[in-house]
Amino acid sequence: MKENFEEALHVIKDVAEKVSETSEALGATSSALEDAGLEEMIPEAGRLSVLELQKEKQEVMDWLHKNIEAIEKGEGVESLDHSGDLYVINKDLQTEEAGALTLGEILTDGEWGIRYKLLSDVPRDIKKRFIVSEAKRHILKLLDKQISTAEVKREIPKWIDGPMRDYMHGINACYNSVLSPGYEKSHTSESGFIAEKLVSTFMEGFQIDNSSPYKLSRGDAFDDFERKIDFYIHIPLHTRGVKSYMEERDDVGIQFTVNPGKKREEHKLEQIETAKRQFGLNDIDDIVLVSISLKHSEGCYKRWVQKGRKPGGPARYLPEAMKEEIFFGVLEKFFEEDTVLKMWDERRLPLGQEKRTTPPTKWSRTAVLRDEVRRWWLINGPLVDKFPVDELKAGRKNENEEDAEESSSLKKKNSGSSWLRGFWKES
């Protein structure tokens, strides 16, 4: 089905390039789809809208080609978006407001609405990668709208009733939300969406900065709502250190949840199996569930917003140990633990950030998270202004006398320290 829709978009692309008059567009689009036997892919009521969106995609490609020419002339480039603050990046990949940036941050910050202007003396290959990433991101947004337009115009057959009809109405509501004017703004306020975007941008940025042997990319609206795929991960065949079941696989879909729990995970796995039966795997080898507890992501996002949405995104407000949990939580499904440890320990860090050695086991990493939060508290004082305290789970009182004594001294700094004592104990 997805392949047929893509074929239908190719037909519409040809029409958009040949027909400029709106009055002729609908007829030409319908005729072209019928000739290709793809008229069912895009209902007639949605064809004109899909065509207009295709023209917007062509405008993005025109922008890309124009900027490639500018780069060849030695000129600078800037983000495709036109709203929001514009941060200037010099040849050392530094901004006046946020200091040094990594290439991974520069190429993924657009997901958070951060706009950049790369000066003419920025290396040519970096400018090219930047405008390509900008174009891809905008085209994927337009593709989501094309898919959603086609799906919401599709009538649910009358013979479908009961739970299945309710399910299809629910899916249509998801597609409708993509087309609503305030979709991006309202979507960004959802904790689950924030966590997913935080994971994807952090993992993509890490791969860019370290040339790691994987590539993460976001799925489209159809993948998300129907195939239950949030991201795709591509790992080249014959990559060393992968788990045995990945030896003959290179493309896997990932369904992501930030609220681990037996019942929730069982429900997610059932959804994945249903999607496999309904749509098959087609262009991928499998769909797997990745569960990571990221209850603090919304607090990091709010902190970033409070600080003025500066370059680097919300990930700059994640403690190192939480970044570590994201990294291991995603990759331990696909790589042997020693391989993941090596990738993490050999990572490149932004200027001024200290690297530490990763513990050998997951449970040790949890202990390090506890220790890091404790160090943060001791060095910086009250965390209310530095860490998403309100997002962390309030814990029980410590029974250990040594912890109680330490917590007692910290109480003087912040009366809300019970959450932290519990966090140390339960970790």
C-alpha cells in the first residue's frame, strides 16, 4: 500500500511540473492517476490538496538547488524557516549565544525550530549537509500532510462496524490532527512527543558526530499511526558487533515507548504484531519495541524553553548519565553490549565537556545516574533552578543511617529533597 501511494505521488509530481492552472489541475491529476491504475490511492476529494502540497515540495527542492549554487560561489546559507531567532555560526562552528556546537547539533536543531545562518567561511561540506538536512525535514512534513489528506478523505466502508470501525475513526482523528493549523505547536507540548524527538535528535546527532555504524531516521505519518513505527534504524550488513539476529538484517522499524511496564509493553507488542499481519514488513526486516523511561524529558524541554530556546536543543539540559541511558536503551537491542560500550566510551564531546568511563553493566549505569544526580546537588545547591525537580518521582524516606545523615544536611538547601533521597534509594 505504501509503495502504491509513493507511485501515486510520482504521478502527481509529473502533473505538478506540467500544469500550472488550478482549473486544469484536478482533471489532469485524476486522468494521470487513472491511467496509472492508482486512482484509489488518493480519493478525488483530496487530490487538489495533495497536488498543492507537491508544488510546495518542489519549492523546497528549488530552494535547495539555489543554495547549492550559492555554496559553490562561496556564499553563506541559512535555514529554510523564516520565524524565530536566527543564530549565526562561524567557521569554528561557534555561536555568540551558545559557544561551540557539534555538527550533529547543527544538523538536528531544526527539529526544535532553531534557525541558523552559516557564514561564508564555514566549510563547504558542512554548509551542504546543513541545507540537505533542512530540505529533508521540510519535505517529510509536507509528505505527512499529503498522506493525512489522502487518508482523511477516504471513506470507511459501511460494512465495517464495532471495534474496528472505532479504531479506524481513531486513526482518522490522528491524520486530522496533522492537518490542523496548530498541529506542530500543540504536538510539541505533549510529553511523549517531546521524549521521542529528544531520543531521535540525540541519537541522530551522536551518529553524525561520531560516524557510528547506524543511521536513525523518523517514520512518516502512515508509519507512525498504522505501521506502529516511530523511527527506522539502518545498520549496514556485516557490521561487527551486532547481535546474532541482526547478522542478516539491516533495516528495522522501532516502536518507542517512554513508559515501560509489563502491561503497556504487552499492548505495544500486540499492536506491532497486528501491524505486521495487516501491512507486512515490505522494505524492512522487522519491527521491534524499545522501552526507555524518560519521565524527566519534559522538564529538560521546559528548562530549555525558559533559557530562551538556545542552540543545542533540550538535550543540553540532560545530565550525561541520562544521555547514556538513551544511548544504551536504543542500541542494546541491536548491538552486543561490548560494542555499545565501546561506541559510548570513544564518543566525541563538545568543547569543555569532560568524558568519563562507562560502567560495565546496566545496573552499574543506574548507580552512576544516582551518583551523578547526587554530585549535581552537592556542587550546585538546590536543583529547582537547575534540574526538572517537579518531573521526578517523589520517593520514600531513606532507612539507611548514612544516607539519612547526608540527606539531613542537604535539607537545609531545599525542603523538597525527599524526592532525591528516594531517588538515590530506589536506584
